[in-house]
Amino acid sequence: MLHKPRHRTTMAGGLLAAVGAILLATSSAVAAPGDTIGPLNPVTYPLGQSTSERPANSDFLVFVEGDVQLNADEAEGTLALGGDLLFASSYNVMSPRETFTAPGDTVPVALFVGGGVDWSGGPQVLSVLGGGYVKIADTSTYDTFNTDSNGANVNARVVPPGGSYESNPPRIDLTSPQSPASISAPVPADLVDIETAFERYRPTSTLLGQCASTVQLLNRDDGSPVTSPLAPGANVRLPIEPDQTNVLNITTDDLANTAEISFPDPPTASSPLLVNVFGTSFAGAFPNQAGVGEADAPSILYNFVDATSVVINGGDSVNGTIYAPHAELNWQVTQNIAGNVIAASFIHGIPAQAPPGVPREVHDFPFAAELTCREEGPTPTPTPTPTPTPTPTPTPTPTSVPSPTPGPSASPGPVEPSEPGGDDGSGTLPDTGGWIDGVTASTVGLTLIAGGVALVAAAQLRTRRRDRV
């Protein structure tokens, strides 16, 4: 059962998050058909995350909003969760790459727990290898020691409340002498903020789900296009187009019915693969990925757009990131995940009472590409603005003025010619047919200024889309 984070680490940045959300709503979050989405790395810099900020996942390999249950076997990378941690088998957490170093510490954190420790998984040992530090927010759920009962300095241990350094398992063993005060010290939100990260991950997942497909599944044997629904056990081929984001949109049913996806050429950093999976739940085996390996995983991302439950119970390893910010991810496969895990909650492995199978590990191949796509729908064709046809100004017909008939005593005097365009005697200049008077001149000036602002805003929007997404 998913528990949302019980401990919020935010000390600052709420206003920045709100501003980011507003900018998100005015740019890529509201995409129209044909709009460009991206470029963005949805793991490190989702929508609303400035590239001047720390990555949204703080560079953790496994990054989970709520609770995590570890049943087997290890994560060859770091782990952060916002809820409670339960381990029902012995488990290793490693720290091959740095995350953050908290104030007062000298070592990066390998295991971050935003809630507490649930010790109900039995007499197991969770080992934090590589000298990485641990942070656990809920201090009521544990005691910790870095000296033994004789007062000797030792590597730190975390045990159930009331225990001692020498207590039998369950426990968490560190490979560093981290102090109890350091383990329990709150972490500032500018170093890790799981709640805000998932507030950005979810709309990012939804937006990526609007990307138009750019590649099509083919029959593995004859190369003919295959269409939905796929027959169970389908073997398909997926050509990768160079120098673009390759987008495959597929349903959960079709993914479950696919036995193998064969790649003639693997995705790369400049030709990444985004697989959008549509459906409220997934339960099944994951297809074999022929032609790609762990080295290709940083360029592959599986985006479960609207699933709230993802249960993978068979099949091969996943070479690529599992991006399921709405979902409880239950990985029961006796194979590995090579990539990030982004999920609302995470169960790793089958509980100890089930047959153990072969190792089930998370390998450190984080997603490292940027995705760019076009929103689903036809690219809008601009409607040409018609050139206005000028209305001809009619030539005025002169009105004949009758010659005055002189009276009997009148003598005709000389008539002075009038000056064209001069004063008509009324004190105002005559209307010459021009349209730029005082008001219209101001209007034209404002229109030109507004046009310039619009161009600048458009340029800023494109820049912001890159900076903020």
C-alpha cells in the first residue's frame, strides 16, 4: 500500500515551485497539435525544473515518492524514498556516483529515507557499501551507534529502537563511521525534495504521452508493419531513426503480448527512444530486448503515462529507465533493471518466502539523453494573411460656382486666386485624406511595440522551454 511521504524536507523553494508551475502552464505543459515538446531529460530536469537547480532526483538511481520494500538483492546505485523503508531480505545499496553532501558532512549520501524504518521484514541486514552516508528522517523508528559496548569506534549501525550495537538483525550496516547526529540531521530541500520532484514528474509523464509516434513496430521476420492489437507472443522489430527522438506509443496489453523487440540499431544519446505505455495498469512479462544492452540503457525510457499499478512478473531484463511517477511498481522478475527507477512506490523482488530465483538487481545506468518530440496531431498550417486591396479614393468633382451678376452700380473688381491647400478660413487645415492622426499614430506605435514584445516573448519562451524543462 502506498504511503505518501510523512516527512517533508522542504525548507525553501515553495515559491519557486509555484513560479515553475506557472511557467510550465504557459509553455510546454499546454501543448497544441504540432507544438514542440522539449528538449528535456525527464529524470533530472522535468518540466518546471531549472537547469540552474540541482537535478530533480538529486542524482539518485532509484527515486521513489512513497514506500519501498526490498526483497532481493541489491541496487548497484543509490536509493532515495519519501516514505518508509522495509527490507525483507538481505540487500546491498552501493554508491558508485555522488548525490549530495549535507551540511556538516564530508561524504555523499547513498541512502535517503524521508520517513522511517519498518523492521517487520525479519532478521535481515541491509548493507550500505562504498562508504556512503545514510539519512533517516523519522528518528522514532530507530537507534544508531558508531561505537560498540566497549566504547571503541566502529562503522555505524542502525537498529530497532531500544537495541544496541551488538543487537542481532534486523539492522542496517554502514561501511563508514557516520555519527548518529549526522544520520538523523534534517536535509535542506535544496539538496533533496522528493515531494516537489514528483509534482513535476507527473505532468512531465503526461506531457510526454502527447508525443506523436515517429517509429512503427514491424514483423521481426518479414518486416511488414504490425498493428494493434498484437497477438500474444509477438516478435517485432523496431528500427531507430538517427538524429531524432524516436517515439513509440503502445498499450499495456500490446506490451504484455510482445515476446521480443529486436533493434537493428540501438538507440543513442542523439537518437534516444521514448516508449509511451498507455493503460491504467500493467501486469505481465517484459519483452526481451534483442540488439541492445546495458550500455544502451541511458538512451531508453519507458514512460507509463497513466498506470497506477505496474507489476512485472516475468521476462527479461529492462535496459532503460522505468518512469512511472503515478504507479506502484512491483518488480518480481528474476532479472535486472539497468536504469533509473522513478515510481510512486517500489517493491523490489519477490518476498523471501517465495522461491528466490536468480539475482534481481538495479544497475547504475541512469537516463542521460534529452527528449524532443512533436505533440500528437497534424502540424498546423499557418493561414496566410490576405493582402488588403486598397480602396481607390474617388476624385472629387468640382462644384461649379455661378458667376455673380453685377448690380447696376457694381463694377467688377479683380479676383485674387486662392492658394491650394491653404487655410479655408475656418481656422483648421482641410482633410487631405491621410489616416495617421494623433490617435492612430499612437496606435501604430503601440502595435509596433507589442509586436516587438511578442517576438522577444517568443524567443524567451523557447529559451525558457530549454532552461525550465
